Amino acid sequence: MHLFRVTKEQKQRNNFILESKRRIYLNIQNKILIFVRILNKKLNVYSLDIVMKPSECTSKEEIRDQIDRIDHEIITLFGLRFQYVSEIVKFKSDTKSVIAQQRKDHVIKVRGEWAEKHGLDKVTFEQIYRFLVDHNIGKELELLEKRE
């Protein structure tokens, strides 16, 4: 399915014709933005739905709205992460492979380092990921038991 039909003449005039035959004019930034959104949808890639930068907010309400948007995106990404966690059980055969202590330790350590690089508290994010990984291990063990 092609969203846009583009002729050489239209390219030269810097506009696109939609399937509905409605003419819209786009500058290069908008063309790139549309392309990225289409690509994200085709690849099921998640992108942040942030409308403004923190410094652009002019009220508590705007700031809270942006925080809510970010939290929604975080939850969406955790949902996607859990889908991968659920799928990895297919490649694990026993409790030891589910727990994978070395991998668990590595994940927690690296996530703490990532947090620190972004000016966040390393210990706090190690605790968050320790809780998350332990929770996911529990879910993986449940899935493993159902499979057996």
C-alpha cells in the first residue's frame, strides 16, 4: 500500500498527492516527520509522543501533561519488553536457564550505568531493574511450568 503517489512534476513542485487525491504541501521537515512516523508504524517501533521540551512549558498543567505522556510511553515500552520476555521462554529449557544469574547481574549493572550517564541515580535504577528482572523471572518460570 502506498500512502503517497508522487510524480516527477510533483516532486519538482515539492508536494504530494494523497490516495484521496487531496493536494497537500509539505516542507522537507514535514516530509521527514511523516516518513519516520510511517516507518515506525511499519516496523512497530515506539517513539516518544512529546509535544514540547521541559523549558518550553509555561504552566504546571503543561509539565504534568508531558510527564503523563512520558509515563504512558514508559508503560508501553515495558509492555513491549514483557512480550520479548514471554517469547524468550521458548529458548529456555529449565529453571537455571530462566534465572540466568550472570545475565541478570549484567543487566542490572549496565542499566545502572546507563542511568548514571543520564544524570540519574545509579543505585535507584539498579533497584528498579532488579525488581523488574525478578518479576519477569517469576513470569518466565510460570510460563516454563505451563509448557512442561
